[in-house]
Amino acid sequence: MTRDEAILHALLGGDRGTLELAAATGLTERVCRYGLRHLINADYVWSPERGRYRLTRRGRVIAGEISPAPEPANGSDAATAQDGTERPRRRLLGRAR
């Protein structure tokens, strides 16, 4: 999920400030502010009062189409093949992770 998608998805719950968005998305407050500026320019978000942000009608449509990242079914972060077997994990610096 991109920065803008995460912010839009977090704003589906209602008005939020940058600290609340940072906590909901896992992004830093500064990154949230940059993303909000971009989303305001794209007419997806507006600010009804200083420090609070809300989705516009266009923003609600877009945010409604965004689905959160799927969680692994069995709690494992390893990818599974179509036949249900686990794929080998990617090697990082010569060690299996």
C-alpha cells in the first residue's frame, strides 16, 4: 500500500489530525503531512479546520476502492505457491531468511 493509499484508507474512519494519521498508518508525521498536501492538491482531502483532515467526495470514492493489505492466512510471511506449498524464502547475504 502506498503512502497516499494508507492515508486515504485511514481517513475513511472520519476526521483525523496528522498525529492520528501517523499512528494509524505507521508513517511519520512529516510523511503524513507531505502526503496530505499531495492529496489536497488532487482534491481527495480537505481541511475543515486547522490540523484536521477529511475526505472529499472524490476521496471517499477512491478510498472505498482501496483494500487493506491482506494478512497471511497462517501467520507466516512466506509466500505460498498455488498448490499450497511454501516457496523457499529469499536469501539475503547468503543466509535463508
